[in-house]
Amino acid sequence: MDLTLWGALAVIVYVLQLLLIRWVLLLKKRQAAASVAWIFAIIRLPVRGGVLFLLFGVNLVERGAARKQQASRAIARYLPTLSEY
């Protein structure tokens, strides 16, 4: 590969990193330490850090919490209330 192709690839990776960092900072409501850790991973491991964020950092906890809350509501409908006793 010649030098211009490597340069274009580097620019594309850099822009993708900036977009991922923007997503981590602005769109995700998470603890500050977690955001800093993900940004550090994205910067220090340019391609792998972004892939790791997309695999593990996106909505896993939020989805699990929503699923757990939905299950609690479904169970609560069938449990008797204290006012019945």
C-alpha cells in the first residue's frame, strides 16, 4: 500500500474515534469514571477500543435493568397487596 492510502485510513480511523468519543461523552448517561475509562480505551487502542466499546459499552447495563424492572412489575401484579390482609 502506498503512503496516501495509509494516510486516508489513518484519517478515517481518527474520525471514527472522534465520533465514538462524542457518543461516550454526550449521549451516554453514565458515571464519569466509566466515561473516562472508555475514552482512554478508545484512544489507547484505536481500533480495538472502539470495537470493545461497541460490544460491551452500549446499553448492556441499561437493557438488563429495564428487563429486571419489567419482570418485577409482571410479578407484582400477581402478588397480594398488604391492604388485602
